Amino acid sequence: MWRDMSGMAPGTPYNETNGTLVPPGLGTADVLDALGALLSRHEALRTVWAEDASGGLRQRVPACGEVTVEVHRLPDDDPEAVARFVASAEPRLRGTVFDTSAEPAFRAAVAVGRDGVVAVLIGVAKLAVDLQGSRLVVRDLRALLDARAEGRPWPPPLSPAQPVDIARDEGSERGRATTRRAVRHAVTQVGRFPARVFPVPADRTADRPRFWRGGLVSTAVPRAVAVLSERWKVSGTTLFMTAAATVLATEAAASGGAPLSRFGWHLIVGNRLGETLRHTAVTATQDLPLAVDLGGETFSAIARQAGLEALRAYRHGRFDPRVVDEAIRGEGGVGEGRDLACYFNDTRDLAAGPAVAVAGPGPLRRALEESSFRWEEKVDWDAVTVFFEVFDVRERPDALRLSLYADTLQLPAHRIPVVLRAVERLLVTAAVDGDIRTTDVAALCDDPAEGEPAASGPETVSSWRIALRPAESG
């Protein structure tokens, strides 16, 4: 994560945000106490980072300090007021620029209604915790708030481990052996990546700005994935990355590129398979190279094979990224001349609630008509070919948002919604018809683009500071 941030322009925010509703009856002081306890039990939330004289990264965990907590006064406690609070505070927390060398990379926003606090949001630098780490932190915060509301002592943390314990394990002989195995696996996978995914004709010009992100909100997709996961015994993540790879390869061939026998993803993985990592607030996310074999005659054949490859990849998810990068991207590395800029990330919170119920053909087809597309982001510079992501939709628990971020010199902007709708149709068609032949995927790519991004304004808030002091035990 430090490496990713060092490649960004100075002052670029790179944060996770998350939040929880607050049980009734708690005041601002109760919530501030819970936030203080949260920071005390998770060292990652109060760590500061700095480079030493040799250019290496050094971390320090202060025993005391301060963090900022915004306090919003809501005119009412109804869901619409809370939604407006989230819409206002979350972008501000996500956009906070932390001085990670001098202050804890943590900030919170509290919504106070007529009868007490109703919601809390947190913003924390990805350098401290990743997406799954932020979810763990919020679940722990909710446990602290529940304890205060019920008059109980603070519950013990789920894991006593801290980031330093994980770092010690990674630096051990066992950790170095894990990296060596990961290097061998990564080199094998990248060696199967294509040289280029999309052709770039000499007369093509990029859209302005060059990199565009579009999102498709769909209730059909989670239902179709539930059907296919049960039928084929493969994970939703495998289905999403396989569908995206199949459609993108079809799109590339239709634009004049050579047919791809494989698609090369950098798969973003949370590395939370072990008991310790599952319950430790830390950034454990890394990206794994994964070559999806597109040679199957049907979507099910491709998905099943990709599922097996993904399981092998997950076993090699923890490694020293500097060593793997050198083997792949260094001079003479196996990645030379290959497209290493296609990324996939499934961000769904599978622990948040029950899975979507399996639906029949009729509801699935009707759900296709409810999908909505909008443009979400346009930036001048980046270093990706495509970045495909899957998100939960806070306002629609029965929906998912498929997101595609692309270099429009390689994938023109007007084709981004086409690809997203084709992925949706591929999953639904396979669920309704039992499967789909890969030669029939091209017929799914015929949708026009639509929609423009919306904007929201800021809200006036007050700002509180919490003083963090060592516990009585020292």
C-alpha cells in the first residue's frame, strides 16, 4: 500500500470509509468513549509512518494522541436525514488527506438526532487498514456501542494480534519461504498473460479526460449469481471475474484484436483466510496475477476452470510485493511485453447478511429491465487498461453495482456501458438457459451508453478532538 501511495501525486487521499447505526439511548460522550476504546485496541488505527535515512518505511505506535471527530446535528432522526448525513460526510472522510508521518490516519463523523447519536462513520487511510479491515473495525465499534447501551464492560477483541505480530511472521523463515512459493506461482501465471488485450489503431484518440468509470446497478446480477453458484458450485467472485474476462475478450476481438486464449487479471485479494488475519485490523490486501483460460466452449467450463485456478492463487496470497514485482516487472522480468494493467476486485461484504434468494427465469428477465447505468468518474491520468469491480449497494441490499474503469484509448468510453450490460446479460442468460456457448457472447454486446454523474454539496459541521491516553495498565 505504501508503494501504491508513493506513486500518487502529493496530497492524493487514499482512504476507506465505513459506518454503523448506533443503538438507542447513547449520547455523544458515550460514542466518543467507544471510539477511544476502539483506537486503544487496534494499533493500526493510531500508527504513524515515516521513511528512515535508508528510504525504508518505519512505523511507530504512539501511546497517546488526538484524532478529529465531526459532530453533525440532524434536524430529525428519520432515515432520510441519516442518508443525507452519510451523503455529506462520507465523501469528506474519503477525501481527507492525512499527514501519516505525524498523526493517526483516522477520523470519524457522528450524527446526533433529537434523542441521541444515531450513526457513526469512520474514515481511515488504506495504509492503516484495507476494506475488510475497515469492516472489522466497524463491527468491533458496534460491539463496543452495544456493550455501552446494555451497561456491560467492553467486550474483548476477537484477536489479540496486532500488525507487528503479522509483520514478524512475514519476516520469519516461514514467511520468506511463502514469498518464494508465491514468486514461482506469479511467474507461471504472468507467463500466460496476453501481450495486449485491446488493439489501438493508429488513428484512434482517447476521450477527454482519458480514464472513465461507469457503474451499473442491477438486481438481476445477484439473483443470477445465486443460481449459478448453487448449480455449478463455484463462488460469486469466480463468476464475476470469468464473466468480465469473457466479455472483455469478446469486445477486444470485435474491435480488431487477435482472439485471446487467456485473459490476465491482477486479482485483488483480502488475505483473510487464516484465523489471525480474519480478526486483525490491518492492511493485508495484495493483488495476485491470475490467467483465466478462455478455451472452454461454454461459460460453465471457463468458470469451473477459473475457480480451480483461483483457489491455487489464494494459497499464494501473502508475499513480499517487492520480490514478486522484481520477478514480474523488473528488467528482463516475465511480464515484459505483456499487459499487466487489468485488475479485478470483488468488494462485497459477504458477512453483512444473508445471500440473495435464488430466483426463477421470469423474475430474472424482468429484473434486467430495472438496471440503471451512470458515469461515476473521469480522470486525466492513470496506469490501468481496465479495472472491473463489484460493490454492494447500501440503499438496495437486493442489488449490486458492477463498475468498469477503463483507458478510453484502448476501450472507448461509449463501450463501457456496453461491456457492463453484456456481463449482466451473460450471467442472467446462463442462469435462465442453464449455460451459454462462448460463441454466443458477442450477441450480448449491443447496448448504448447513458447517464451522467450527479454531484452533492457539503454540509456545515462542528469538529471535536478526542485525547487518547495510555490505559491504566500502561
